[in-house]
Amino acid sequence: RSSDLSTENGYWAMWLRDGKYLAHSSPSTSLTPRMPLRTVGIFLDYEDRRVSFYSVPDGAPLYTFTQASFSPTLRPYFSPYLHQGGKNAGALRILQGPGGD
């Protein structure tokens, strides 16, 4: 259930649903990227308690969750959502960020 994927449960999420981008904040926040998203970056600032999403090609910010509360162990969760009759059939790829080894 999407209600389980809440910031209160340690999930900071965004998604594309019915052609609209949303940040799963409370309440949900509509996002308006400059171009359709193909590559999204995630930046975690543990000390400042922020999780930020941005568009990789142009570096444009999409949404920042503030006052995030992290447990000692962080576990990423990625989901391309439902197949939706072939509309969501593209591959989900995780890329190494700049400066990563």
C-alpha cells in the first residue's frame, strides 16, 4: 500500500502516476519538471537530515524532503511500479553517481 511508503515509516519517494509526477509528502506534492524525466538523482545529506531528488541531465531540483529521520541503517528501495499495459515497461537502471568508485 502506498500509505506504508510514508516519511513516517522511513520512505522518501517520488513517482509518476497517470502522467503526473508526485513527491510522496503529506499531502502529496505535484512536481513540474522542465522535461520528461529519464534519469533522476537522489542526494542524501545525513547530517542536515535532507533527501533531495533532482533531474540528472540539467541538475534541476525536483523536491527536497527536510527534517528526515534516519535509522542507523539505510536501505534503498526502488520500484518501477506496475506494468500498466506496457506504458511502464522500460528497464529500471541504477547508475553510479559522479565521484563514486
